[in-house]
Amino acid sequence: DSREGAYKVWNISQDNVDADILATYTKSFLSDINLTINAGGSIFYRRYRNDYASTDGLNVPGIYSLKNSTGSILTYSSDNALWGTRSEKEIKSVYASVNIDLSKYAFLTFTGRNDWSSTIASGNNSYFYPSVALSSVVSDYVKMPKFVDYLKIMGSWATVSSDLDPYNIQSVYNKELSWGSNTVVSYPLALVNADIKPQKTSQFEVGISTSFFKRLSLDVSYYRSLDTNQILDMLISQASGFESRKINGNTYTTNGVEVVLGIKAIQQKDFKWEFNLNASHSVRKLTEIYGGEEYFGNLKKGDRADSYYATVWQRDPEGRVIVDANGQPLKDPYVRNVGHTDPNVRLGMQNTFKYKEFTLGIELNAAIGGVMYSTLSPKL
């Protein structure tokens, strides 16, 4: 703000409208087979408005009015791109689910949803994402050893799609800081793509859940997800007058496993201690590059998506830093892969202590592996 004082008006408003309709049908067959069908539709609408105006100093101290500005009224700042913006977004949806309860043997669920988004061009703005899930409590119909309390297996497959923020398929001029009394506008440096499509993620998961000795529980799951049609800003030659263009490209594959172990450590009349130990590991890799290119930035096909590239010092074959004639270390002319930013494993422990009517919860978390690169450390 100006040292000559300032006066600003800043109004932010957001209106959300959510409307849903749902119908349910249930039916039983042969006394132990149950069918439930749900079907419905929804409309989501959001209107956002961010109005900002500020003086560029005050002509007369103590007179707080935009008309008292010493210079042009400010309505834009490069530090806050939302100033002076307005947007609207609408998504219309229909959805349905079918749940089948096959007595004590299995539970089967199908779902489907179709969205129509206002932020994607007509013809591409309709996207459907289904899912199916199957689970079975095996211990309900198979005799288990006495130490096994129950055994459940499950599997699922689902897809999810997502759209863009408003006004990303058409280029418009942006208002900049005024030059005197003249309004200044600029054209975006990123090329839009009116033919952009929703990005999609498909995931498959299988798991098992069991309990032993009334004291121990174990849940293990494995999942694999595939990210396709990813909406990316691809760098292009600046000789074109632009810096990037929006594309649907690249495919990423994630493989992960999660394990949760529950233990009822102490079960006394007045005092109980229970805790869960959980561990998870996942790796996301770039498995396909847009246009069949060899590289996407520094990454090539098969690389971890979280690979971290940085400038390092030159070293000889024995790992010693190479210095110049003045004894200063020499920078490597190429960026090098120094590791990956995601941890190798995430760990957690959730403790619950209960004494009579009092309960205390303590949670511990840890992340092992991964890199945080310091540009200062190599200089010391």
C-alpha cells in the first residue's frame, strides 16, 4: 500500500446451489436374496465473484473514497490473480446403483454416474464413470479354525472423471496494472484447447480382512490405478509467442499396498488400551508420454512421476567434487536425478487409552524415505 495512505473495497461472494432427487426400490427373493435399486439426478451450480478496488495513495488525508486516489484506481495485482474475477460453473448428473445381497455368501454393488459439465466444450462435456464391488464374509459359510473370528475378502473396480476450472477452453484478455489513465490488457501465454476432454482415473483393488483370538485384526489391500487423458500444460517453443498449450496426454500407473494391524493390548475392567498400526507404500510411474515422445520434461517412460531433478556438483569417478582453478566447486551442466520426493513407506500408530469413563487418544505418524533437497548443504 502507498505511504500516502490508502482506501480499498474488497467484496468476495460465492453462491452454491445443490439439488438432488433420489428414488429407491427394494425387493426380496427366496427369503434370503435382497435387491436394492437407487436412481436419481442432481444439479450443482456455483457462482463466484471477487470485486477489488484500491486507491493509489490519498490526495487528501482522512478522506476515504476511491475518488480521492492520487493515481489510477487499482483493480489488479499479479500477486492475487483472483482479484476482479467472476465465474460460474454447472454440473448436471444422473446416477444409479444396484445392490444385491446374496444371502450370507456375497454382497454385490454396481454403480453408474454420468455428468455434464459446463466447463468443457459441448461434445466432450459428457462423461460416464461406473463401478462394481464384490465382498464375501467367508467365515459365514466356511468353517474356520477356532482362533479365526472372521474372514472377509473383497474386490472393486471403479472409474472417476474430472473437468476443468471455468473459462479454460477460450482465451480472453487479462487486465493488468494501468499505465497512467490507460487501461492495459495482456493476452495469455498459454494456448487453450477447445477440444480438451475430461481426465479419467480407473482403479482396481483387492483386499482381505480378518480377526484372530478376539484380540487381533488384520486388513491388507492392494490397488492399481491408471490415470489417462491427463490435462497438462505442455511447454512449447517460445518463438511461437506462447509458452505452453493445454493437452490431454500422458498415462500414469500407480501400484500400492496398505496394511492395518489392530491390537487389543489390555482389556481390563477399568482400563483398556487398543492401538492400530498401519503402513502404506505406493509408486506412481509415467507409463505413456503424449505423442510418443521420448521425454516429458526430465522424465522418460517408466520413470517415477515424483522423480526429483536438481543441479549438483561435478564429481570424479571416485565421487570427489571437482573444483576449478580457484578451488570453487563446478556445477554439473545437466540436472541429475537425485531421488524421489514421495516416501518409501508411510507409518502410523493410533492409540486409544480408556480408564473408566475417560478416554485418551494418541496418534504417531512417520514417513520413511524420499528426498528433500537442500541447495545450501552442498555448499557447506
